[in-house]
Amino acid sequence: MFELKKVVSSLLMPLPAMLIIGIVGLMLIMFTRNQKTGCFVVLFSFIGIFLIAFQPVSSRLLMPLERQYTAFFPVDESIDYVMVLGSGHVVDDEMPPTSQLSRAGLMRLAEGIRVMRLYPGAKLILSGYAGGAEVSNARMMGQVALELGVAKSDIILLETAKDTWEEARQAAAFVSYKKLVLVTSASHMERALNEFHAAGLDPYPAPTNYLAFQNVTQAWEKYTPKAKYLEQTERYWHETLGRIWQSLRDWVSTPEKPLATENEG
């Protein structure tokens, strides 16, 4: 089920979806008599690709999602754990450990270490499975954390969680009633908090890895389609699909309440 979910969601991302639509249009032109329809479909695909990589569109979509939670600032309570959710990585001995983490993973880890150092005695929880690699994402982040000066005794690895649902359940079993700060990408924070609340935890949010900004003033940056703006649209759509899946899963798994019956006493 996990692999099927990943495959389907990958095909529904904006760029693959637009390319599939364009291929359908080309097939209509080449193999049928509906050439005008095919041309329209191809044109729709090109316009769609332009728009999803266009800053005024991509940033407007993603920014409201990223700005729901403010950056983490010190709170009066003591913090016991800082949990950094997993992201992608590669295993390549010719690269430094910091380069083997994805950009999102490195930014999440850096924010987690920053928050952890505000609270002496707090432990750093790193999560994420291997995803087909020889080393789990949690262990790779742990290696980078050691390189950045975090003591090995302060690092806890959760190496089997494949998604946020599993990360939240494993954290709940480990953290229990203690105080937790949750670190993940700003676009992912709402969905992550939903999972952690459902697991019985109420962590402080510490969003990071912001992608969308308003103050893009140079015309060549704002009005030229770019891969970084395509990434913003993909992040927005990925989280939208994730929230839809989350709602459907919760709806299906919620048991129906039995109908009330009169007491025949």
C-alpha cells in the first residue's frame, strides 16, 4: 500500500501530469483524425507547465500553507525532546555527510539542533527509514548531527518509520507525556501536526525550509519560469494530496456510532 501510494502520488504531481496530458495530445495528432483537439490538448499542457513554474502562481499557492505557523522561539517550559522528521538522502562516500542529506533534510536537522541547544538536557529524535539505501535517513542525519557537535548520547534514532503517520505513532510510544518540539518543513507542518495530535501528542511546531517569498522584485526572477518555482507548486500539491489522503483514511477508519435504541425495559 505504501509503495502504491507513492507511485500514484508521483504520477499526480503537476509536471508528470502535464507531460502525460501533452503525450495524449500528441497521440491524438499522430494517430487519430482529431488533430485540432490534439493541438488544443498539447497547448493546454504547455500553458500548464508555464504556469506551475511561474512565481506569481507558485508562491501564491504555497505561501499561505507555509505561513500558518511562525518560527519557533523559546518557551517558558522545559523541553525534553526535539524531533526532526525524515527527508531524502543519498549514500555516497565521495561526498561529505552534509551533502548526502537532501536540502530539506539538512535544513530540518539544522533547525532541530538550534532548538535543542536552547534547552540543555534535551534529546534529539531523528526519524526516517532507509528507502532502499544501505543507511536509514535517521542514521544519516545522526552522522551529520555528530559532525555538527551533537553528543552521541543526546541522539535517538527511529529508523523504521516510512511516513509521518508511523513517525507520530513511534514518537508517542517513546515521548509519552513529556514536552516535544516538532521540526519539519513549513509546508508539511499542518499535516504533521494532525498526525501527532491524532497520536495523542501536542508538540510545539518548529517549521523550517521555507520556499515561497513575496519580495521577489527583479523582473527576470519573478516572471521567468524556473525549476525552483515548479518545486513550490509541487510542494503545495504534494501536501494537498496528503491532506486529502489523510482525511479519507481517517474517515474510513473511524468506526460508525451505533444507532440509539429505545429502552424496552
